[in-house]
Amino acid sequence: MKVRKRILSVMLTMVLCLGLCATALAEEETKNSSPEVDNSTTETQTVDLEAAKVDADMLNKLEEKQKAALNGSAAFKDADLTNDAANATASEKFVREEMKADLTSSKVIASKMVNLTMPEGASSVTYTIKVPGVKASHQVFMYHLKADGTWETISAKAGDGTITATFTSLSPVVYMVVERTTVGPQEPQPQPPAQQPQQPQQPAQQPQQPAPTPTNNPAKSPNTGADSNMALIVLFVMALGGAAWYGKKSFGNAR
């Protein structure tokens, strides 16, 4: 009875040793592939100057800080912004004197304060304003009076008879379109220096052969995994045979 237990113990030990050689693979973590939902909306609006005209109702609905900013502006303080001519003159003065826009060698094409509104539910809006006389080659200066009374510079692009810009908040907006011009006679262009006589060319040197570089492909290593598995099988057979021999010997001694 004791001999059988010993043989069984040896066999179980060998099975456990072989089990330790097995490779366990961890399950890969699955990433959440659900796309993010973008709740922001951008709308596109096209208006003409008549639809965007500043009126008394718009000026009365401005925030107190916006009204204070207009009253504190030398260009807008006493100007009748509901009048197109006065509006254009005050807007040009504002951009030129208060915003300090670079108007060097420029001709003013159009300037005005307009009333643009944000569509309900939109996080931003791209407005295309129809302005006669504007060309795609013109430059646009644009500023938005924010609710806190500060002026925000807006990037705007001129087109053929249009101005296009994107806003995240609106009303009022001041723009000025200019055409860059050349003033005065053109300066003479510097002449290139006289070329020096070419030196006789040196005989071309033979290109040096690049030194052989060691390859990054080392010799293929032997398949050690198969050898190790074969060694474990042989070891298991030898242990099993030794256990059988030992059990037979012990059984003979017991008799």
C-alpha cells in the first residue's frame, strides 16, 4: 500500500512540474470604441447691409458694459450710428485711431458697424455679409464688442462682394475693408555683384567606398522551445521508469 502511494506521489509531482511550464495568456483589455458625441452646432448665415443695419432698438438692448464702451469711445460717443454716413465715418475713425490698425499704403473701401445676431441653439455661426465693392484681394479688419465691454479681434476673409467670418457671440460688429496700394516711385532694385572668374576645377576625388556595416540580422537562433519540451518529456519518462523500478524493488523487499 505504501509503495503505491509513493509511486502516485512521484507521478503527481512530475505532472505539476510539467504544468508549471505551460504559458498563460492574459486577456487583452477591450477599449471603449463608442465615438464621442459632439453637441456643438455651427450655422451659416448670409445677410446684406440693410438686414444688418444698426437701429435704435439694437442700441437700447446692449449690455450696460457695451453701452459704456461705446460712450467711452471718441469715435462712437457722439455719432449717430443709425445713419449710414455717420456710421461709416465713425467706424473708420475707430479702426484707424483706437484699434491702431496698420493702414500704411492702404485705400479704404468700406467701413461700418453692423448688427448680427446669434441663431438660437447654435454654438457658433459663420456670417457672410454682402458688401458692394469688396474684392478677394482686399484686407478686412473686424472687431466685435463683447458683453463685458471689451473688443475682440475677429479673423475675416474678403471675397467678391462679400466678407466672411465665424463668431461665437455677436452684436455689434465693426469692420473696415482696405485695398493695399503702392505710394511713390519704386525704389531701384539692387544689382547683383559681378561674377568672379571661375577657378579651374579640381579633379574629382574618387568616392570612398563605405565601410561595411554589420548587419542587423543575427543568425537564427535554434528552436529552443521544441528542445525544452522534448527534454521535459524525456525527464518525465525517466522519472516514471525510476518510480516503477523503485516500486517493484520495494514490493519485492516487502515479500
